[in-house]
Amino acid sequence: MKNPLKRGVYPTMITPYKEDNTVDYTAAEKLVDYDVSHGCHGVFAVCQSSEMFYLSLEERVKLARCVVRAAEGKLDVVASGHISGDPEAQIEEIRRMAETGVKAVVMVPNRLAREDESDDVLIERMDRILDAVPGIDFGMYECPYPYKRLLSEKVLKAMAESGRFSFIKDTCCDADLIRKRVELLGGKLQLFNANAATILDTLRDGADGFSGIMANFHPELYVWLFENYEKEPEKAEKLQAFLTLASGVERGAYPVSAKYYMQKIGIPMTLVSRTRPISDLSPLLKREVDDLITLQKHFLEFIQA
């Protein structure tokens, strides 16, 4: 393993915008403060939740630099942001992202090969990037957009053998497959699960933490689960049941729903998004977020009792 991350909880950071649709870097700093104050171990900046496909290269780089500066060593910061289809453009994107000071730059497999291309093509392009940017630590993120390309055993082995990768952000949403992946990796790469419904099972099977959408809503609950699931298994089971049901809120108007959540808990930001109109956040969805806030307070009291 090249340079392991802190194990634990890594929210997939949303990008706040001002009313004029420009990035609100002051609000981004507030989000980092929020993650620090709620016990997170790191943050995945400039990812799909960040609407990275709708940010310019300069915005992606500036956002990552802003997060690194705000984290001040309190959080491990990783970032992706390579969105181009052209290999040379990807190398430039990755080089620029590495210069921001993030702990690892995160590759995206669906940017390395089209859906109709083989794993051999993916590995060849991955190796090309590794050769072009020596001395940089990497992760790999199974980004669902524009299509989800899960990492095969062949690709995982190639990553481990390269000695340049620290972790994968797993989006397979399959506890059995994650267990097999953990066994296959054998400690050579860390695995962070993005799926709320399987997080407890996968922690028990050796996953290194959680890096998913729902860490934007109640990171402290995931932090508690990560730190206490072995010591208090009965509470962990009940908390997992809540986290599974609560994760349904992500299916409605995200990331606008997450921005609404942040407003409700006192973090100033607009609801502006480049991927969804604000009108997608219906009164019903607002009610669901409001009720989620109420219930998570009860669960926080329950686990702390």
C-alpha cells in the first residue's frame, strides 16, 4: 500500500454555489468545519457529489485547494476531478489536482475505458497515467456517472501490483462482493464502502470505512458506528437499520436535498445546483429531510445513552 488514509468516515463533498451560480468557497470552508466538528476522518472533495462534471478545471483545482487549506491537517483530503475522455487531458487534470496538496488523487475507471472497452485497455491507460505523473498517491472510485464500471479482480490486482494505489471507493452495493474484495486485496489496498445499507456488515468483514452520500446528512452517526460497532453490537444493529431506511432520502433531489439539510442545521448556503433545478425539492421531500433531522437527533441520544 502506497500511503494509507486514516480509516473511518469520508463524506462525499457537495459544492455550494452563490445565487449567481459561481462556487461559494466560503461555504465550502464551512462544510469542512462541519465535517471536522462531527468527527469525520477525511473528506472526498471534487467527486460526483461535488458535481465535478459540471465544474471547470480551474474550479475543480480551486475547490480542492480550498478544502485542503480549510482541513489544515485535521482531515485526510482526497479528490478526483479528472473528467475528460482524452488521455492527455486527463494527465493534465490529475497533475493539476496533485498540486493542490491532496493526500491522494482519485482515478475514475469509466474515464479510463469506455463501456465497450476491455480491462486491458483500462489497465494500459491507468499505467500511462502512473508513468506520466510519478510520485503521486492514487485512489480509484467506481463513479456511477456517466456509467458505472465496477473494478474486476484483474484491475484490482494490477492496481495492487503497481504500488501506487492506497484505496478504492467501492460502489458495488453488494456486501458479499465487498467481503471477497477485502480478502482479495489482503491489506494491499484499503476499501471504503459508499453504500449505507451494507456498512455494518462490511466493517465487520474488514472494510476501512464509509465514503458515501449520506455522510453529508448525519456523519456523526457513521462515525459512531465505525468507532463502536464492535463494543456495542446491539446498538450498532439498531443504528444500521435506521441508516438503511434514512438513505432513501438520497433518491430525491440530491444534491439539492443535502443543501437544504445544511440550511436547516445552520450552515449558510443556497440551494443552487448545476445538476438539478431547485424545483425538484418538493414540499414532500423537504418534509422527509425535516423528519430525518428529528429522527437522527433521537438516534444520537440513543447511542450516547
